Amino acid sequence: MKIFIAKKRIKLPRYKLYYIILSLSIILIILLNITLNIFLKNNEEPFLDIFLGNSFGNVTTHNINNMHDFLFYRNIWGLNIKKDTQATNINPNIKDIIITPESTKIVYIYNTFQTSKYQANHLSSYSITPVITQASLILQEYLTNLNIGSIVETKKIAEVLKEEDIAYTNSYKASRILIERAQEQNPTLKYFFDITLSNSEEEVTTTQIDELRYAKILFVVGTDNPDYAKNQDMAKKLNVILEKLNPSLSRGISLRGGTGYQGIYNQDYSEYALLIEVGGTYNTIDEVNRSLQVLAEVISTYIKEDLANEEE
């Protein structure tokens, strides 16, 4: 009868097991870091940083360099690899005709409703939600490229609501506080744009130009403001410029006031204050990006004309 002798199990010392786990963890972190840099960062691509920093409605102050060249075209999320052809007839030398140095902050960009979201699309695979605050950061970068100095509000509206004991339904009171604080800190601010999005259907907020989809732009004027005619005048001028560049991008001007509306939108603060809807909840961030580049050119053209008139 054959006798089987049980082999003695080799026990690995616990400290060696911990060492192996630690080593594997370090290797995994290094590999993930390399992968992210190669496929997501692309060495010049700050896009992921902005989205990660804003996934829950938080605004970052990330320095987004050369974003207009690399923001949407060199990533693994299925967006266009080549840079989009611009859907405007704008003067190619527009950078040279702006008469305000970029270092002078004259534009204030903010979002009263910071957690409003665009269509997640492919970004949902990474648990990244494109909120409206990212649109403000993108617009700022395009304005910078056109030598227009701007500030994006980084303070959370939710924090102001809590600090000042303001109800969410009165969020415009909170954003008004932020406008006034920004003006105190930056007396050169003159133009105030509240960037938001529409809840309208996709066919209302979207247009197609040269086989590319764009988010349409709507200028909103609050008629409960006693001097709304001045803000409306600004909206008309901006819309005229937009329609000259590409009429299909414009949704025109919406006058809102009375029952069911908070029809001031902080526009009583300045005749140069305006609410701008860029696309809607069914638009993707790349569609919005294309439109923001055009909107930046519209704003810069308007500012150039406005400042030129002041000098006369």
C-alpha cells in the first residue's frame, strides 16, 4: 500500500507579503500615470484636468494654455482628431484689432446656476459630467487668445447661498454678491456675462455647419429691469455681429419678465450685463466648444467697437 506524505506548506512571512503588495501598487500607479499622460494629457492637453476639477460643479482655476488648439482634438474619447474649420467669416487678424490689453480685466464671466449640465455623451464612461462652469473657462481662453482680459468666477454659488442664508430659488441674489465683490477687486470690469444653457429640445439648440454640429446661442434680456432697453441694445448689437458671422448659430434675443420669470438677471447692475444661453442640455461639450469660439469673436468685436466709440 502506497503511503502518501503530505507536503509541508510554505508560509510566506507577513512582512514579505506586505512588501509585494506595496511594490505592485507602486508599479500600478506608475503605469496608470504614464497611460494618462500619453492618452489623456498628450503633454499639452489640460482638458481632463478641467473636467475632473469640475465634475461636481466646482470651478477650477487651472491655467489652460493653448486650449483652442488641443482641447477637443487629441484625446481618446472619439472626438474629431483634426481641428474644426471655423464657421465664421471673421477677420483673421482680429487679435490685432482689439485695443484693450489682455492684462486689463474688463470681462466678468460667471454662472448663476453652476451645476447645469450638458450631455455627458462619451465622457460618462469616465464619470465626468460637463457642467456649465467649464463653458466659462473655455470662453475665457478664447477671449484671452483675442487679447481680451477676463475673469471667471471661481466661488461656489452654493457657498454664498449658505453664507448669506439665501434660498436656491433666489440664486441671482447670490451671483449679484459675487459680481459686486469682483468689481471691488477689479475696478476695470465693464462687461458682465452670465453663461447658462437652455432646457429646450435638441433641434432648437443645435445647428449643423459644414458637417459639424454647433450649439446655438441665445441672448436673454430681463424686462423687469427698469432700464432693460439699454441691455437690449447691447444684445441687439451682439446678435447682429453673430448673424453676420453665421446666422444659423443665432437663436436671436429673448425678452423675459413678469410672472414665472426672475426677469432682472442682475442686468440692473450694468447696461453691459447680459444672460447668454449657449446650447442646451442635449448638446455635447464639443458642440458647445465650437460655438464658444464664435461667441468670443462676437464679444471681442463688440468690445472693440464699443471702446472705439468711447474714444470719439
